[in-house]
Amino acid sequence: MKADRIGFLGDAALLLRLGDGIDAVINQRVHACAATLHAQAPRWLTGLTPAYACLALHIDVTRIESDDPLEDNPLSWARTWLAQWLERTSLEAIDGSKRTVEIPVVYGGEHGPDLATLAAHAGIAMEDVSARHASSVYTVAMLGFAPGFPYLLGLDTALAMPRLTTPRTRVAAGSVGIGGAQTGIYPQAGPGGWRLIGRTPLRLFDAQRDPPCLLQAGDCVRFVAIDAATFAAMDEHPQ
């Protein structure tokens, strides 16, 4: 691993870049690296935050006890440690098993106001949009934008569509949307510009739950189509 791929992120974190852009193979390496580091974590490594092509390592510098008399900066010492760790670690050897989470979704209607527009854009029937969306297996590439918001890789390329030119001022919690070549789920009500095709009754983020986020980076996701009555019976969102 080249040293220029490991940078400082403030005074208490490192940023490891494993590639550039949105790429499923690179993102898989990010999660493999995170899982391996988590399993072997030194006491000074307090947290890991994966993104599409990079990984943030959160560090308690007060726990670092360097035995190198020439290294008087604990964060620089951690950077050297990480570079050496990467040289001797095979990320390909990690267990590839992942947790799979099923997300029920009611497609179209009041919960999916952009389904017809997306179907016209793709040149397919609305039923085909929901069928294709639910037939893929997605990977949670990262969480961001809002607490618990999953950016999902694995969207059928035929369903890709640009975001709205003018975002909505309010998107309902649980809304399932498509933005470019990605799909995602809004955990809370708020503004958003993705194309809304459905809604899940599940609550993706709850500060009182442990862990608060229903989905974690690296999880696999399957969408399961449900009807409006089932949605109403399962609805976990605060009224």
C-alpha cells in the first residue's frame, strides 16, 4: 500500500484510500479491510467508518505507546503501523459471509410517486420496475447523508435515472428512491431529490435501539414487495 493512500483526517483519524469512484470490487475491499481491522483491532483503534472507496480509522492517540524513539507523533506512528499491517494482510482471505436483511416495500401509489415517471424513462411497465428492483441483491456500500441512510450497490442498470432537478422539501421516512445508478432508503422525513418508487414500513434508524441503524455497511439487502394493507399493519414510523 502506497504511503500517499493513507492520509491524516484531522488530529484523531486516518483515511485509507483503496481506490476511486463507485466500484463494487473496491467497495468490497473496503469492507474486507474494515472487518479484518475490527477483528484484530489494537486498543487505540476506537472506530471504523467505511465509504465507497475509503475507510476512516478513528484513533485515541492517548492509547498509543510507540517504542520508536524517532517517532514523536502518535498519529504518524499509527499511519506507519497501518501501512505495515496492509503489507502483511491478505484482504482476499477474509470470510466472505454477509448478513442479509429483507426490506418489505409497497411500490407505487402514494408511496412511490415517481414510479410511473421512472418506468417511462426506462421504457418498461411499472410492474417491471418494481419486479426488477426487488429481484436484485444489494450491498450497503456505506451509510451517510442522514443517520442510517443506506447507499445500495446492485441496481439494475435499466432503472438508473438522474435525481430530480429540484429536490422535494419533504420525503416521508422509509421512502425507497433511485438516484443515478444507486438506490437507497430515507430513514427520516426530510428533503430529498431521489426518484421515489416505494416505501418500507420498517424504521431504519432509532436512537433508542441497539444498534440504532437497522442496516450496517457491508450488509446484503433484498427488497420484498408487499401491498398497502400489509404496509399499514407493519408500519413502524412515528405518526
